[in-house]
Amino acid sequence: MSRQPSASPVVYSDRFQTPAAVAEYEAQEYGAGSYASFIWDLQRPALEKIVADFRRARPGPVRLLDFACGTGRVISALEPLVDAAEGIDISENMVAVARKKCRAARLLVGDILSPPEILQKEYDLITSFRFLLNAEPELRRCILKKLRAVLRAPDGLLIVNVHGNSHSLRQPAIRWRRWRERTQKTGVMLNALSPAATRRLLHESGFQVVRQFGFGILPPTLHRTSLRGAAAAVDRFFAGENFWCDFSIDLMFVCRPC
Ligand SMILES: C[S@@+](CC[C@H](N)C(=O)[O-])C[C@H]1O[C@@H](n2cnc3c(N)ncnc32)[C@H](O)[C@@H]1O
């Protein structure tokens, strides 16, 4: 059943409801050669290694939940690495694309904050990519608390991604675009969260950050110029779990329940 988008102002849960929004996400945001695809190529091996190491260290089967799974980018990469994978999203149209990419994952459409309850009780691993940054502050908190309640304690893992760091070199361009947006009103989302604010939010929601990774140091604009090759080499060099991750554009936090 399709959710009816509410009237403006845009609510984040409505943003990816329409076929047009889904097509834009797949064809432009994650189109061939896009900046987001470049970042995912850097991020994917690190994420796969965390999941594979976690699986290897556990005695029993590993059950994964990918919250806000969207078109299935993350869950389709991780489903071969776990024993059971479940993806949940509020947009029927996003999940319809995910169904084409996934082989084994169980994909559900629904709102985890409203009855009927669609979540299982104890997931070993929860991932959530490109959700937190643009969700409204209250929604972020409610979702994180709900995810905390269904993550196995004390040894479960939450891997959460924030795709706009306010302490990165992209921030001057974001400020300029925010200023332009006041008159042009394109509806583009220009949010940013700092690593410290994210860690605080996670802590207040019952998680302790145990590892932090960063991807993409240079302004994305450089990737659209003739310096693209050099920019890619620099970003590759600085990607991962290192001192620079507090300044990377795209952040990935590995958390334990606390
Ligand atoms: C930017 S997309 C990210 C999709 C996917 N995680 C990825 O990284 O490609 C954000 C997703 O969050 C979903 N979403 C927004 N609000 C939600 C909510 N309240 N519950 C579940 N999913 C939600 C949207 O439908 C959309 O698919």
C-alpha cells in the first residue's frame, strides 16, 4: 500500500514516496560516475569487512536489519555476509527497486514507530545509511531509541551513516547553497551534522560509538572538474578509520549498545 505524501513543508518520511523521487535517487544520485557512487565504492569494502569480522567472531547465526533500506544498495551488499537479512523502509516505491536487487533479504514496507509492530525482537546487527542526516531531530531520536530497543545487548552492533559532516571542506559550498536556496527554493536538502553532535545523539539514544570511519575529504565539486582523477586519489588515500575521519564528508559510526 502506498503512503499518501502529506502537504508541505516536506516531511522526511514522505520525501522518497513518489516514483519520480525514486528514479532521481537511482539515476542521478547513484547514477554511473556520480559522487555518491564514488563514496560508496570507498565505503563498501570497509562496511563488508566489519560485517564479515562480526559474523566470524559470533558463535551463532547473525540477523541483520537494514533500517531505511531504500532501493537496497546496502542490504544487497550485506545479505550474502549474514544468515538472515531484513530491510525496512517507509516507501513502497523505494522497496520495489530493492526487491529487484536482493536475493534472500526479507523486505518490508512500514513505519516502525506505529502499530502494527513490524520489527523482530533481537537483531545482531543493524545498519542505517543516509537516513539520520535529513530526518527531523525528533524523528532521529525516536528511530534511534526504537533501534536500540531491538538490538541485541550487549554485543549487537549498529552501523550508522551520516552523509554530511558539518566539519568537512564541503561546508563552505553548503553555506553558499543555503544562501541561494533562500531565493531559488529548489527543495534540495542541505543539512549537516558534526561528528560530536552525532556521537552525542547516539549516546543519548543508548549507543556508544566504538569506531568511526570517514570517506571523502575534498569538496565534491573537484570530482566534476579535470582534477577528478587527482581528487579521487586523494580521497582514496584519506578514506577509512584514521585521524582525518572527523573531517570527512561522509561518516560511518560503529556503535555498541550502552
Ligand atoms: C536517502 S534514502 C537512503 C536509502 C538507503 N539507506 C541508502 O543508503 O541508499 C533515505 C530512505 O529513508 C527512508 N525513510 C524516511 N523516513 C523513514 C521512516 N520514518 N521509516 C523508514 N524509512 C524512512 C526513505 O523512504 C528513503 O528510502
